[in-house]
Amino acid sequence: MVVMMNNPSLEDKKALIMGNEERMANQLARKVIEKPVPPVWMILIPIFFIFFVWKLKQYSRGLKDFATHYLLSKRRALDTAFESVLSDNLPEIDHLVEMAGSLPAKAQPLYRAWLSLLVDHYRFLLTAPGNNHHEFIRSHYQHKINYAAFCNQLNRAEYAYNVALLPGIEGDQGDLQVILDRMRNGIKDLSQKEIADIFG
């Protein structure tokens, strides 16, 4: 669904961009988190069905939590881009990196690189003419190949940053890698769909 506004203000553009990011994050959550499926027999036994309903609620909460946490850095990057465009100053990437807290030394430059790509992208979209997110992208990137190249670059930067965080995260490293791969593949699939929707 593409939300349209006639002559959107900078604030409106920011809301349109964030709305698109929220839709993408919710779709990504569904690709990353497995939905519980009850065996047929479970439906027939009320006590087990109650357990399944509880698991389903956990799944729904997990989707919301995933999307919220996934969007945290993107929200901050969009806020930074917005303030930068509004004040006509360079974006404060150092401040964004500091907001993340104590990142492992190996992850810091990768986080900075990912955030820099995001902030630049958001600045381009905020200053691009158009009445909706798709028009902002078409206006700035002009051609499908340009936007596809950016999406690939952003996906690689995000994946590199996430891989650098992996050793410091508690849990089975194999399971964590599976989740990272699902995220990378999910982002790639969603990006390809978005590119097709925007450029045909």
C-alpha cells in the first residue's frame, strides 16, 4: 500500500518514510520468526489448544518486539537525517554511534558505515520531489539498477555489522547465524519486491 500526500512537508515526508520502514520491518519479522503451527490432534484437546493459543500470543508479541528493535537504529538515522536537512548541516553520525552504547570494537566501524548509508539515503528521500515514498525513490535513484545497487550495498553493510556482533551475543552461534541468514535473505526478498513495485 502506497500512502499519498499532495505536496508533503518535510515532516510529512519523514512520516511517509518511517511508515514504509515500519511496513518492511513487520514483513521482515514474519520472515524471520517462525509461526507456530499446531498438530491436528492439539486442536481436539482443549488444554493443549490453550497452550497453542499462548504460543501464538508469544509469536505475535515476538513480531512486535522484533520490529520495534529492528527499527531503533533506522528511527535514529531518520531523525538525524531530518535534523540535518532541517538545519542545513552535516549529519552527526558520531552521535548516532554513541547512542548505541558500548559496541564491540570490531562492530563500531561497521555500524558507522551502515548508519552513514542509511542517513544519506534518508536525506536524499527527504529532499526528493514527490508525493509518496515510491516517488521519492524514483526521483532520487532514477533507475531500477541504481536503487538495486543501493539496496545491495545497504544489505551487505547491515549483515557485516550483525556478523560482527555475533560473538558477543549469548546463545548457540549456529542458531544465531541461522537467524542472521534469515534476516539477510528476508531483507533481500523484500528489497527485490519493493524495487519491482517501484520501477515495474
